[in-house]
Amino acid sequence: MDYQYIGFEVASGAARLTFKRPPLNVLNIAMMREINVALDGLNPAMAKVLVIAAEGKAFSAGVDVAEHTADKVGEMIEVFHGIFRRLDRLDVPTLAIVQGAALGGGCEVALFCDMVLASDKAKFGQPEIKVGVFPPIAAVILPRLVSRAKALELLLTGETIDAAEAHRLGLVNQVVPVDQLTAAAGEIIGKLTSLSGVVLQMTRRAARLGGQDTFGDALNQVESLYLGELMKTHDANEGLVAFLEKRAPVWKDQ
């Protein structure tokens, strides 16, 4: 398949999915559909690791707010969450390489990966609360990755943290100077591709069983809250419209 917004290739035991919508790699529905097609075509026999990286100054600034309006949000959520359902089912270990900002949906993609390598220029954050919504994926996974208090702080304030803080919290495996990112990524990928692919797959599966992962069930419930209640409020729609109109939102608390 010829992709417009992503790159996808498999070489030397590693599959690489690259966001190619610079400079910010905003995830629109068309781009997310391409990601899902690439993931559907990834057979565990093809690669021992899936690397998710990006071109441009940002890993991804998140999902396109212009496609988050009431008439499109159902489709957007279905396609976007399809990425995570596919990654959740995938037995191949995943590695995110974050060179710059990973915000909103971009942050969710990075943190959902099994391992995260970040440059010292990387930033992470879930700013959705500032436009009147919440991030469903982060709401499910952040309390599993950090303390409940820290997860709620990140979700409720929408504040951004730097790579060093993300590493301290355990959200990132390693932080390196930006000019050493490629070499560091190659080292991690080399370690994984030198190992047994089937054993890597079983180890990943075992870790999920050990954690009693119920991601799919939890996400179904959060989606119902998001689409069935949140998106019917005045403030959710006001926040999104205000963002698009580049003005401060006027909250009615309803």
C-alpha cells in the first residue's frame, strides 16, 4: 500500500512505523486509518520488534481537533482507539522513539508502547482538559503506569512534563541527548532482534497476563462515558469550538 501520512517498512527483524505529517504529526482520521492498515498487516513472523517513530520536530501533537466535533467524534474515537486495540493484541514488543513533543493522542501512543526512548528535548502531556474533554486512553493506562495521585494530576491539570520528569516517573525507559537518539535506538533494537522472536512474543504475553490486563474492557467503559455523556455536555463542545476559533472557552459547568 502507498501511504500518504506514514512510513512502514520491515528490515533486519524490525518493523518501523513512522509518522510523516511534519512538523507536528497531528493525527487526522486518514492518517490513523493508515496506521491501522499497517498494524493489520504486521505478522509477528515478520519482525521481532515494532518501532514507532516520527519525522519533524514533534513526535505528535495529538489528534486533529477539527475532527473532534460532534458530527465526527464517533468515527474519530473508533479509528483512534483501533490503534490501541491492535497494539494491545499484538504479540511483538513495541518501542516508541520520541524526539520532541508527545502531546494528547501522541502522548497516548508513545506511553502505550512497551518501551519508550526519549531525547532530552522530548515533552509529554495530556492537555485535553484545557479544551473541555479528557483523554480516554490515558485515563485507562496512566493509573497503571504511575501512582493514582500523579495520574490524576497529569489528567486534571493538563500540564506538560519534560523527559527527565517522565523518566523519574517511570514513563520513559531512557533519556539521551537528541544527537544520540538514533544510536541509542539502534542499540535497543539490536538487543531485541538478537533474541528469539517467539520467546519475545511469549514474554510479552506473559507480562500482560501477570498484570491481569483488562485494557479492552476498561476502554469500552471509558468510551461509553466519553461518547454517551461527555460529548453531550455544553462545555465539551464549547472547549473544542473555542480551540478551533482560537479564543478562550466560556465554561457553563454543564
